[in-house]
Amino acid sequence: MTIPSGATPVTIGQGGTGTTSATNGNSGTNSVFNGVTATGGGGGGGNTLAGSAGGSGGGAGFSSSSATLAGGTGSQGNNGGLNGSLASDYPTGGGGGQGGAGINGSSPTGGGSTHGGNGGAGISSSINGTSTPYGGGGGGMFVFHAGDAGGTGGSGIGGSGSSATNGNGTSATGPSSGGGGLNGSGAGGNGSDGILIISCTTGQC
């Protein structure tokens, strides 16, 4: 990329904020630099709703009717995971990450615990001098039963889904990552803001 001399406008996308179960989580906004756009991640699905499309897609919400809901489509990263569709115990899908798709929610038909889908993996880069993960998906949540578990965030930097009744999802802890899914009357975790790091060869910046 050739960066023109003088001031170059930069827009850093904001992470999407978590919401209640009735609506999808808010999608992140776009980052823009020198004509290149990084699309914000899609929000996770609310009650009976598919995940939203984005740079990486949000995980599917839950359905009490055994319906399978779609994860959001990722235009630059990866898709969100599907929900688990067993009517009595229905965990949500994990959000897509930059390095991997969100994992589907797990609903065993023969009994046992269910699990919200893990968030998709991010990618690691050493552009800042240290290997650092970016773009992990948020974990999905379980719904009702004791012993069930929320999904973990991708690459340890996406937020984790709630493992408590009416619990909150956790927010992302690393850059450009998704928040975790809520349970019941809880709130979804927030996604993190985008980041811009410019690396130049000697004498070229």
C-alpha cells in the first residue's frame, strides 16, 4: 500500500454493544484507512433470530421450537455458528472469528449437558513486535439446565457466553473481537473496537 504524504483520515470502528435477548446484538462499525474498509462484525442472534452478517458473522440465537437458525455470514472473516435445536435445551452458536468459523451450539439428544458454541478463532500477528491475537469470535450461551455451559471466546480474547441463569455474557478482552452471549434476562457482552497498526519498511514512511 502506498500512503500519500500529508494527513490521511483514519476511522476506527467501534465494537458492537450487547443487548437483551429480544433483539440481535449490535453490529460493530467499519474501520477505514486509505480507501481500505474493514467491515464491523455482525451481532449475535436474539430470541428466534439468526445471527447478523458482518466482517465475521454473529452466532445464531435460540429457538424453543427445535428450529435451526443460521449464523451470520462473514464477508471478510468467517460465519457464525448455528444454534443447538433440541427444543428443551437450546444453546446458541458462537460468533465467527477472523481465523475460523463460530462453533455450533451443542444439544445432545441422548441426555447430558449442552454447550454454547465457542467463538471462532482469531488470527495472530507480530506486526507490533509481539505475537498478538486479533479478531476472536464471542461465545454462545446455554439456556436452562444446570451443568450446561456457555461457549468460550475465540483465541482467549472474544467474550465468553453466560453459564448462569439470567447471566451476562462477558465483553471482549482483545482487539477487534466479539462479546459473549447472554442468558435469560441478562445482557450480552460488548465487542471491542477495531485497531490500526502501520508497519513500514525503512525509509518508506
